[in-house]
Amino acid sequence: MKGVGGGRFAPSPTGPLHLGSLLAAVASFLDARRQGVAWHVRLDDLDTPRNAAGADQAILVALERHGLHWDGPVVRQSERLPRYHEALDVLARQGLLFYCRCPRRRLRDHATYPGTCRRHTAPRPDSAVRLRVDDARVSLTDLVQGEQHWRLAEAGGDFVVRRRDGLFAYQLATAVDDGDGAVTRVIRGRDLLDTTARQVLVMQRLGLPVPVYGHVPLLVDRAGRKLSKQNHAAPLDLDRPADNLRRVLPALGLDGAPADAGSEALLSWAADRFDLARVPRHDSVS
Ligand code: GLU
């Protein structure tokens, strides 16, 4: 019997999984197993220009092949547009949104949004929608990285919740989905730590429950760059799932995995020992 709530793995279907994304999947899976809660898979497929044909299926097949079996139906953000519209309306009714036409090149020189379009509070075409952060602060205890404090005005400032091309922004969609109640634990890569403040702010403004967060280390190459699709990380070799798992477990503080075990046995060995408090904070070279 699974407890209330759950964890989730939320890949963007921009290409096949690689060792770096496997690490994030395994971390959230082991955490959910350890906590006795459900583990959901959500495809973050809103950024349609970046979606790759067939990547959604390839990701699901790769997860299955590694014994990473999810609970319940796979959620696709592209099927939740009415929910994001509704959330945007709630923010608009609170007077928190404005309509920004600042060209990207003008913003490039600013670490924090300079407030240029803040007076445009009525919808206007061809603009991005931004959320005012005002003097909001967010504090939380990350289960891996420890105490975190942000003052949003200094951490990027007013941010985009709907893009100029009309697509809902990652921050809005992720906050709505992670705040909808089924997700109580967000365990993901450390590169997303700083996006957390914005997502928590959206949840707070919408009155949604905030999950707990844990940001695990990344796999990096010898130059210290995150393994990612942009850096041409190799797709997982689906003929060697147990070897792939054995390569990511040490980055989560799980050394000494049995050499001859298959994927399912490896995952249950790991689930018995996984402890977020003992996950190293630093990245691992793959
Ligand atoms: N879809 C995002 C990505 O693949 C991750 C979202 C998340 O875990 O919040 O980078």
C-alpha cells in the first residue's frame, strides 16, 4: 500500500535519456520507494519547438528497460493547458501580471529584470507575461543542499510565466503540476535549484501546497560540464541497463553495488540503502 503523495521524474522529450538524466530518474525513484509513496512520470512537452519526434516513447522505453516502473498514467503537460490558463487567470486577478515586450537583447545586460514594462498591466498582443516578485522571499531546507534563502528581486526579478510565443513557461507549468497535490517530493538535479524559488512563489500565489525538495548532484564531464543533450551526451545503451545503473549509483552515495545483479535487483538493493542525507553535494565525473 503506497502512502499519500508521491515523487516524480519530469523529463523534457527533447531527446533520448543519457546517464545524467538517468541519475535524476533513479534519485527520485529511490526516494519514492524509500518513502513508500508513488513515483510518477511527467513529460514536460510544452516547449514544442524543442520536442524531438519519438523522444517521449524512447524515454518511457528506456525507463522500463531499467526497471524504473512508474505508478499511474504518464502525465503530459501538453494535455493540461486548461489548468495553466486557469492558474494564469488566478494570478491576473490578483494584479500580479504584466505584459512585457522587452527584446531579449535589451535584457541580456541585466542580471535582474529592470522593471521596464511593469506599468503594462492590461493584456496586449505580442508580449510575454511576467509575474511581479515585489519583495517576496522564499526559504526552504533542501533535503540534499541544506538551508536555502532567496530574495526574488535579486534572483532574476519578475519572471516570465507565459512566453511571447504564447507557450506557457516552465516555471508556471511545473509549479502548477508539482503543487497539484499528487507530488509531495521533488527530487531532481542540482542545476534546477535556483528555479525552485520561482516555482515556490507561484505555488504560494496560487494557494497550492509546496512539496519538499532535494537537489542531487550532477554527472559532469572532465571539463566540469553537466552531461546534457546540449553537450551531446550519448544516449543510454539499452542493452546494458544494469551497467548504466551501476555507473550512476555512486554519485548518489551508493557504493559497492553487487556486480552480478540485474536492474531490478540493483534497484531494490539501492532502495534499501538510499538516504538523501548521505547523498554527496558535489558533482561526480562520469
Ligand atoms: N523538464 C525539466 C528538464 O528536463 C526538469 C523539470 C524538473 O524536474 O523540474 O530539465
